Amino acid sequence: MKLNFLAIGIILLVIGIIAFSGCAQNQNTVTIQNSTFNPPQKNIAAAATVKWINNDSASHKIVSDTGMFESQTLNPGDSFEYSFYQEGTFNYHDALNSSMTGKIIVTRSTGY
């Protein structure tokens, strides 16, 4: 009987760790769905990585307005990551759908 409670406790602990780590990773995620970036504006600290995930039924290509970064063509289910080390405001758009725009605002990391 003690073994069953121990096993259940371990399973719940593992589920909690997985759930917590998933939340931390999603903090800097932008999803693409219904031909929009969600959220359209993301505020991050310097040295953070943003991950764009294409949850749409169409392909998309993320391109910085200044040429700072550019993804490959993202088919449904694909993702793209970029790390921002410089402070500033970085506008971007979808090269395959010009009406889709977004913005990353990078501020000084609290760790510096």
C-alpha cells in the first residue's frame, strides 16, 4: 500500500515539473494562428529567446523589418527561434502575408 502512494506521489511530482517547465518556456512564445501573431507585441528582457510557432493552416515566413532576422518558411507545426541581445523595438512581418505584423520590445535584463 505504501508503494502505491509513493508511486502516485512521484507521478504527480513529475507532472508538476513538466507543467512548470512548459509554462516557463511559453513565456516568450508567439503563436501564429488565424493569420495573426499572438500576442502582436511581446516585451522581453535582453538575452531572451522568442519562439514563434505556426499553429495556422497556412505557411508563414517571419522577417524583421530591418533584416535583423528571418525565418525559413514555416509550414503548419513548424517553429522559429531568435535570441535578442540588443535593447530596442524590433518590428517584424510575415513575408507571405504582408498584413501580419508584430513587435518585440527588448529591455535591459534585470540580471545585469
